[in-house]
Amino acid sequence: MDKQCDKACGADIHKNKIVATILSTSGTKNQSEFNTNLPELLRFKAWLIDNGCNVVAMESTGNYWIPVYSVLEGSIEVVVANPYMIKHIPGKKTDLIDSEWLAELCLKGLIVPSRIFPKDDWMLRNLTRAREGLVKIRTRLKNRIHRDLSSSHIKLSSVVTDIFGKSGMHILRGMLDDRSIDDIIKSIPSGRVKKNADKIKESIENNLDPSQIF
């Protein structure tokens, strides 16, 4: 942000509160505090608008700034600053001092804004990260199942191409439900897999212990 403005707000954002200061070039100062739930964020937005403040600066500390940004986006210009790029004033720090300092820097156009991706990109990134996390969990669970089967001398993977496919899952569920081997094999959905009934029977003759079933 390399342009100066007539009025700017500095917001010191924490997990459960926002301490805000509005400064103007005429020397006026207005300070207030808000919680971080949605009604309070909307009240913060209304407070900015009522005071004729069109720009607010905040530091990108943790994820606390994201809900605030989401509420203000489109109505208020939001300058998100990298905390490592902000030169703090020496001496004792308080939330009010921090918010006032941010407002002063913003008022003078001395904050280099961090790059904020559009909302659609945020959503895509969040979904991608969530998917990656779920894939890792799935892989970890599959590896554990393979390990538990192997340690129990159950060689299902040697006769079923994919033990997590339709027939493989049918066999695993049958074992967990303590069904008889003959009953499990008789109801296998794949005729091709069922042709290996004798090999399947040999591969799952042993039982899982309670901890492995859990």
C-alpha cells in the first residue's frame, strides 16, 4: 500500500478479540474492542462504515485474520501485512498500541500488503488440502490393515488383487462380523474371485485378535 488516505484503522486481532483504532489525518482517534464471533465481526464492519473508515490494516498472524477478512471483503479495503515486515515501535507493547501503530502505518501508506488469493482460490486450496489429508489417512489405515492381516498370517492379498475392492471388502467385512468362511465365500459378489474359493479359504483361516478388529 503506497498511497496515503484520510482515515485508516489498525486492527490487532487475537483468537477471541479484536482491538481496533481509527486514526485520521486531522488528528482524531477512535478506539474500540470486539469479539471474534460473527455478530461481533459484523458490528466491527458497521463501526468502520459508521466512522467513514474505508481501509483497515491487520497482521497475518496465524489464521485469526481470515474470518475478519472474509466479513470485510467487498465493503472495506483490507490491507493484510506480514508481521515480519512491520517495524514495531520500541518499548512496552499493548493491544491498543499495536492497533494504533498499524493504523498510523496504514494512514501513511507504509504497509506492503501481502498477496491475498481470491475467494475461489482459497476454497480450492482448502479443498485440496482437505483431500490430501484424507488420502494420507486412508493410506495409513490401508497400511495398518495390510500389516494386521500379515501379522495374523492372513494372506488375502495373495489371492485377491485388491483387498479394498468390492470382493476384498466383502471378505474383510465378513471376517469382522465373525461370519463363517464358507458363508463369506458363498456370497462373494465376483464370480471370478469366487473361482478361487479354495485359495481364499486357505488365506483367511486364521482369526484377527480383538485389538486388530478395533
